Amino acid sequence: MGLALASAALVALAVLLPNRAEAQFGLRGGPLGVARFAVGHVIGLSRLRHARMAVRGGRTRSAALRSQDPRNDPRGAERDQLANPYVLRAALTAEAALSGWHGGRRPQGWWRHPDGSYGWAGPVFWPFAHDDLTNAVIFGDPTSLSLYGYGDIYAALFAPYAAAELAAYTAPQGRRARKVPSVENVCDASDTGGLPVERIAAAVQPNESQRTALDELASAWTAAGDTIRGACPAQAPANAPDRLALMRDRLEAMIKAADAVAPSLAKFVDLLSDDQKAKLDALAKDRRAALASIQQKNPQANSACKADSDPRYDEQMQRQYEQLVQQQWPAADIAATLRLDEVARARFEVLQDTALRTMQTLSACPTKPEATPQARLKAAKARLETMLQAVNGVADALDDFEADLSDEQKAGFEAIGPKRGA
């Protein structure tokens, strides 16, 4: 088992770790931040195998994107077991993300998250955005929030989908229509359950005034979901600037939603007694225990996430970092293919450097959940704001890079992503 976990960790690092960049592009922090980013992702590997099995087993259908709540699996309830939200969520997003990719014939895509889920499902970014806020704030589980970062930004720059594949999500026709979910269906997945009002009520046994405050919070939570859903695309983004703009819109909507629920959340929690607050926090106990169990099985991952750990002196991580730079950012090949002059190539290197920096600013190492729902909401908002800042920085670098490119060069840049997935 130990050998298997070690091998899995190396595979993940090979895929996710983008050392030479520090020297070539002035990447401050270099492998230190990047290694911690990747190590955080390794923790999700133990869930990846089960997620893939769920997808391959065909246990979900596209229609389930609107009706299935990942927190409440009826099959688990029949066995008096808690649902595994990671497996269900990974299966749902993989179903949506891969159904339109290469005719749905590929078992997995390179832009998947290490837990098996996908940040990009066709033209939709962050399908379970609303649900992730619920998990982070109410259940004290920010795992899914931490998985969003560099990989999704990279997928926005080099989209894996061809134009025809994206079109299938917005205007499905013929037999494909039964397999490829529409953008509307995928966007509906951003609220698969809303606020678990009855679970909260059963836990804290609210009095009349507290129940009123809980209902107000539920209404605010529903409105927040509408805000996030309203930021879904009406049509598939046509190019990298449009995809980054969509990321920005979705992140801004999530931040706005967090601000909108904050007053109602504070009002409800402040009305609870200390004993009731402890019972509310107990809702997250099982999930935190499960996460702790996963982390204990990855001692190497945990040690690399510690503040005193410095992967810059780990030769293996250095090689893995260099491998990603060469694999994902073959600057010389791209420059030759697009026929970039010296100015354009320098701008491309700035774009590369800017994107790689997001690995450090958006570390996926696990963080200890805050003690109160209000503090967890604040932490979730801070993470979203950090990601928004990273997306804006990459978008600015991309604008500079494309400023003097011809239409032919821009088209060549857009073709890089789909070709890699062929």
C-alpha cells in the first residue's frame, strides 16, 4: 500500500508539478510554492480511483445534474451510510465534462482535478460553485475550494475542447443531444441541495425566533445560488480571453453571493446558545474526520505542506517541476508554430511566468477549518478573491501577448489545446 501511494504521488507530481522556470522566467518562490500546490493535490488521490470507477460504471446520467444532491445519496441512506460526496460529485462533473469531448469516448481528460472532478465542464466553469460554498461554510470542508487554481487557469488558456465540441453544449442536436448536457443543465448543478435547513434544524432544535432566522438564511442562500447561476454563460466562450472573462464573472458572482449571505448567517448563529453552536459544528465532524484519515495516509504530503519544509532542495521535485514547464509550456515550439517575433515571444514568457505564479498563490495544501461559520465564510471569500486576482493577472498578461498578434496567430494559439487532447 505504501509503495502504491508513493507511486501515485509521483504520478500526480509528474502531471501537476510544473525548476528551470525560476531561472528562466524569474519565478519567485519557485518549486517551494509549486510543490506545496501539488502535494495538496496528492491528498485527493485516494478518492480519485473511486471517482473513476463511478464514472466508468455509468451510475449517473446527465439528467442527474439537476436532481442529485451529492450530500444525500439515497443508496447510502438505504444502507444507513453517509454519502461519499466526492465520488458522486466527481462522477457528475466527469459525466458533464467528458460527454462532449471527443464524442464522449475518452474515459478521462487531462484537465481533471485530482479527486476526479472537473473545474471546466464544457463551457461552464465551476459547476458546483454554490454547493462548494455550502460545504466550506456549513460543513467546514474547504477541500473543493482548494482544488481550484492553476490547473483551471491553464485549461482556460489552452482549452481542451474544439469549437464544435463546445457548440454541442449550447445547441445539442440529433443523437448527441441525449448525451451532452446543455449549459443550462450543467449550470443547474451549481445548487444541488442548497442550505441543509432540516439537518441544521434537527441538530440545533431552534426556538421560534431562531427558526425564523434560519428560514431567512435559507432564503438568502437560495438567492445566492441564483446570483451564481446568473453568471453562467449563455454561449460557449470562443477564445482564451473570453474563457478568462467567464472565470472572472463566476468568481465575482461567488464573492457577491458570500457577501449576500453574511448578514443572515451572522444573525442566525448569534441567536444560538453555546450548546447549539457546538451541535451545529458537529454537522461537520464526520467530514473532518474523513479528511483527517486521508491525510494520515499521506505522511509525505503532510510533511511537504509544513511551513518548515523546503522542496527547493528536493532533486526529485526539481525534476518534476522542470518536466511540467517543458511539457505544458514548450515555449520554443509554440514560438516556432505561431512564428512569434522576439517581442511576442518575450510577452509569451511573461504569460507563462504569470500563470505559473498562481501555483504558489493558490496552494492546494489543506487548511484547518475556522471555528465558526462566519469565519469560514470569510476564509472562503478570501480564497475566491485571491483566485480572482490571479485570473485578472493572467488575463492582463494574455492581453499583452495577443495585442500585436495577427488573426492567424491567435487562431493557432487557440488550436494548441484541442490538439494536445487528440
